[in-house]
Amino acid sequence: SRVTEFILLGLSDRRELQLLFFTLFLLAYTMVLLGNLLIIVTVRTDPKLSSPMYFLLCNLSFIDICYTSVTAPRVLVALLSGHKAIAFEGCMAQLFFLHFMGSSEMFLLTVMAFDRYTAICRPLHYTAIMARRACWALVAACWAGGFIHSIVQTVLMLQLPFCGPNTIHSYFCDVPPIIRLACADTTLTEWLMASNSGLISLGCFLVLVASYALILAKVRARVSQGNWKALSTCASHVMVITLFFMPCIFTYLRPAGTLPTSKYICVIYTILSPMMNPLIYTLRSSEVKESMWRLWK
């Protein structure tokens, strides 16, 4: 017999902790929605925020809203009602969109680092390199790369037989906890998935580190007020990638059966990082704060 539904155990079985987690998740999800929507509205309504950096920031905010909405609403319903079952098709759909949005965000953060590198290290060619058409092409490539990655992950998962236990030790459907439930030898599949998700996470992270290292070397060689301002912007990006990439690398850059993945670590890249993005970018950018103040007035 084939499993028709999975049981998501969530973060805790204790009712008092479930109410606490519900309050925290609701607050975090509300901040994600309001903060990122505010950034999108601000960038779209202020002509002064028409540079490629703010165009990419607007797309990042949109992805964060979609990415968090894949898991947060269902978690909130489960914590409030106690209903933990999810259909097999719904679980696979959640896995697909989780990796679709997550990998698209990784690629977009890499493009944002390239944008900062071009602005600081090649300022005379910045307008030509980061033209509007090029920005649209880069964003489209991010979405296309995320879609291809997610399709591969989902197809590999759908080929596995699930006929035994259906309890998932997490609050959402993801590759590591689900693959342990398969009724077959999953060694090859685990390595394929680790090389897919893990290498994408690690590769994007290394590209980001290399780009910021080049920016730091350039700023040290040519110190000016404009460069220190750009470096301040890069500092906010470093905070984002640290919160987002390190837990992903720890989770996906290894076969699922080697070490158990803590479901509390998953909170960092599914809830905390998207919640911090609006705060970091808003507080580190005087232009965005001034535009928000004008929008409020």
C-alpha cells in the first residue's frame, strides 16, 4: 500500500509550547509580509529608487514573501487546530515550491553581490553592465535556475516508494526528513539530492564570499566616502547570507541519513532570514528610509 498522507509532528507536542510557537510564528510571518510589502511599494512608487540595486531588492522582497508563505500559514493552522496531517500530493507540492523559492533566492543574492561588485570595482562600466534589460535577464535566470533545481528534487522524490511509516519529524515537507521514510535503498538518491541542493548552496556561498573579498580589497586600496557607503551596504548583504546559507549548507550538503537535521535549525532559513531582510536593508539604507518617510507623509 502507498502512503496517502504524512503526519507533520511540528516543533513540540506540548500545548503551552504550541501556543508560544504560534505567537512567535504569527509575529514573524506578519513582519515578513508587512516589511517586504513595504519595501516593494516604496521601491515601486519612488522614482529615485530606480537603480539596479533597488530593483533586485524589490525582487528579493517578493521572493521572501512567497518563500515564507510556502510553510508559515500551514504551520500556524497546525499549531492552532492541532491538525497535523498533510496529503501526499500537498506534501510534494510544498517541497517543490520550497526549493523553487529557496534556490531562486540563493541565485538572486548572488546576482545582488555581483551588482555591488560591479558598482564598486567597475563604476565606469556599471551603467552598461547592469542595464535594465540585463537586470531583467538576470532575474529571469534566477527564477529559471530555481525551477530546474526544484523539478529535479521533486522528480527524484516522486520515484521513491513510500509504504511504511508516514511521520515527518519537522513542521514542513522537505527532502531530509521525507527520504528517511522511503521503503527502498535511498543511498544513490541521497547523494544525488545532496549534490544538487548542497552544491548549489555551497557554490553560491563561495561566489558571494569571493565577491565580497574582492570588494574589501578594492575599498582598502581606494578609501573614500562613497566606497565606505557601498561597503556598509555590502555589510547588510553579509548578514543576510550568513543567516540564510549556513543552515542550508549544514542541512543539504550531506546525505539525509548521515546525521539528523534539527527542525529548529530550519526555522533560521525559513522564517528568521526572510524576517530580517526588510530590517537589515531598511536600517542600512538611508535612501529607503527617506523614501518610506515621504511615502508615509
